[in-house]
Amino acid sequence: MPNRYLRATFIDSKRINALSANAERLFCRLLVYVDDFGRCEACPTLLRGKLFARQLDRVSENDIISWVEELAKNKLLFLYTHVGERFIQMNTWEQGRAKQSRFPQPPTDVNKCLQMYAHENKCPDSDTDTDSDTECESLVIHPSASATQQKNIYSEDFKAFWKAYPRKVGKLAAAKAWAHAKEKPTMDIILAAIDNQRKCQQWIKDGGDFIPHPATWLNQGRWDDELTTSKKRGPNI
């Protein structure tokens, strides 16, 4: 099984804290069982045997079914069917080093909801998916990249962008988006855009909950956004 580590934000996650103790236990065991794309078979018999081999006298297949459904209800995983078989796709997932999953690709409707840092699945925009809040960031750390490799991806220009950007989530994903953005304007334009946009109503309201994630901002070229300002009505006379 691959080595994976939970991020510190795990204990503050609204989705995690909405779970029962047993569903959270299943979630943690799934983290080290699924492949690098966050996928596995959803067969309750298989999951019971693989994840609770030493607790078969205490965990039933009905328990597995119930806990999986609870995780799906809280959007920590998605269930999908391919050629008559059910599969699990973990949500809030950062893809590991594998280039291809041995399990089938989830359908389009799942991919649209999936908060997964991968080439084919971009993190959804926080200002259009308010339910995701800050939990769009992966809850899992994959130790596939060394500390030196991760450090090298943070160029000086990216560090300046990160320092200026008001929402500090998904730093590694943002650095990758920065590196792959081929039509970025100059740093002066980017920093000026951030400075202007952080004053607009969309970024100010609700304590900044609607500020796009930095990777989303870069992937979508949001430096070209047209600002909208709220007009305050004067007193009626």
C-alpha cells in the first residue's frame, strides 16, 4: 500500500467533522488503499476483507455499505458504475505519480464535481462552487515528490505572486499552474490585477470566501477579469 499523510487541515474540515466515527475510520483506511488517482472497487465484500481483515467479527458488509454511503453523502467520495461494476472515486484528492489508473475513468458528471488536482480535473472555482469552501484543497499529501523537488518549483516570480495573493490554499497546485501558464502577462500586470481585484465586492464579501483559489485564478487567466462594483443607494428623500 502507498504511503500517504493527512494534511493538518484534516481536523478542521467541515466534511470530516460531519462524519460518524466509523465513517471517518473507513475514510482513513481508504486513503492508503485507493490508487494514485483515488480509485478502487466499491464491492463491500472486498473492502471489508482488505480494510478490516483483523476486525471481521466486528465489521459487517452492511456496515461498509452504510459508511461508504455516508462518505458519498458528505462528498468525500463519489460512486460510479462501469460495465455493471461499482467503483469509488475519492474527492479532494491530489494525484500521485502514476500516469494511468487501473480502474475506469469516472463519468463526466463525476468529473465536473471532482475536486482533484490532476491534468484532466481542475480544482473547481470557489466563487462558483460555494459548497466546497476552502476544502477544495487536497486533504492528503502524497510523498512522491521530494522536498527539494517541491522547493524548486517555487520560482522567485511565483513567490511574489503567492505573497500578493490573498487566499493561501493549494500552494503546490498554484505553482504548477504558474509554471504551465504560457501566456502570463508581466509581473507588474499580475500584481496590479491582484491589487485591484482584492478591493472588488466579490473578493471582499463574506470575509473573502468567494476569492478564487490561486491555481484557478492562474488556470483561467483571471488577471483579465472586469471588476464589478456595488452601488450604494443614498437615503430616500
